[in-house]
Amino acid sequence: MSDGAEAVETFLEAAELNRNDPVLVGSTLTFPNYGQLVMTGDLHGHRRNFQKLKWFCNLEQAGARHVVLHEIIHEEVSTLDGLDTSHEVQLWAAKWKCEFPDQVHFLQSNHELAQLNQQEITKNGRIVTKAFAESIDAAYPGYGTRVLDAINIFIQTLPLAGRTANRVFLSHSLPCPHDIPSFDRTVLDRIPTESDLTEGGAGHRLVWGRYHTEQALIALSHLLDVDVFMCGHQPQEMGYAVLHDRMIILASDHNHGVFLPFDLSKPANTTDLEKRIKPYAGVA
């Protein structure tokens, strides 16, 4: 089997496993009240942090541990014409899902969604969605279109959110404050439609929101019946931030990146959760 054919097969297998994830209800991963969950921030193709995450999680020996990944693609490259190899990390993650289908989980993100919708995102003077596709063509000569099609199918199956029995809500981001009054929370209880995932749709609003005020987080806590939010999306130079004692923002895409393992059976609050945040740099 060629490398391209193997990549297509892996992404399609992972997509099917996403659809049939045993903890998936609608478009929400609903985790049990036992074991541990490891939440990550935006990864953006950071190879070393991904490998350290795998080493820490040690899923071969930790059957009650779950790990949640999001915003894997669109790495920061050093030159305008540099190749974006984040598709390789995305493939590694898909293979990890195939190996541990009940423990490895994904969330929808704005960069994955932009790639699916061919919505241009520009960073540092380059269109990252275009660069991503070009890098796949370069990696799989004559097979790039089929690999990208398989990646898009995989992206379509990414859940929008996760929630835990100890009242933590996991998502790439949250709706902007001005979008909260009209936010259709039922999108979390069903398979999202195409309109949900395009501009103006509930799923699109969920993964693109920024600048969350205390009042907005209180409103969302009542709307979603949770106490703590864990997200990424908003860059964090030092790895994380805690907003208004309700929201923890994680970043996993640089040398100061972090992840957050926490117990699913114990009450959760931002004070205790912040103490559990781990830097990738501290993982041997």
C-alpha cells in the first residue's frame, strides 16, 4: 500500500471511529465519572509536544484515561514558502485514535473548520489553508487530492464539545458575548448540519468566539449547566490563562505549552485545576 493510500485509510478509519465514539451524544463527548481526562490546547503541528503528550498519557497502561485533542493543523513555519507539515501530526493523531478508539478524542476547531470550508486564514503573510493543501500535494505526489478529501471527511466528524460529570465543559472556544443570546445550544445535542458549521452557524460561532467577559461566562454557565470551561483558541505566550474564575485557556503549540490532566471523579474548580496544569517542558 502506498503512503497516500495508507493515509487515506487511516483518516477514514478514524472518522468512522469518531462517529461511533462510545461517549459521543449528539455532538458532545460525555465523559464518565471515573478515571482521568487530559485536556490539551491548540497544537498546530507541534511534533515534540505531541510526542510528549503520548508518552505522558501512556494509554497502553492507563485504560481509564481519556485525552482530548484539538486544532492540530496549520503550524507556524519559519519562511513564507516553507512547507506546513502539520498534516503529519494530524495523521499521527488519527493513528492514535485507531489504536485507542475509546480513549483518544477530538474537538472541532476554527482552523480545522476553515480548512474544511476552504475559508482563508492568513497568518504572518501567508494563507495557511492554501499552504496546508499545497504541503499535502508535495507530500503525496499524485495522491494529494485523495488525502485531503479523507482529511476533510475526518474533520466533518469532529465533535463540537465535551462535558464531564464534574461539570467541566470542553471546547475549542465559546461564542462571543454578543452571540450568546442567539446561540442555538441544541447543536450540541445533534449531528451538526452544514449550515451549523459555516459562518453564522452555531458550531462556527462556538469555535471562533473570543474576548469572553465575566457576564458572558456566567450566562454560558447557566445555559450549558456547567461550572468550568476549558478551551484553547486564544494564544497564550506562557501556556495558559484563567479568566474570571470560570475559564481556563490552554496552549500546546510552543515551548511554553501546557496540558491539563484532571480527575473525573472529584469536584472541579479553576483553583484546583490550575494547580494540575503541566508544562510539556517538564515531561521527560
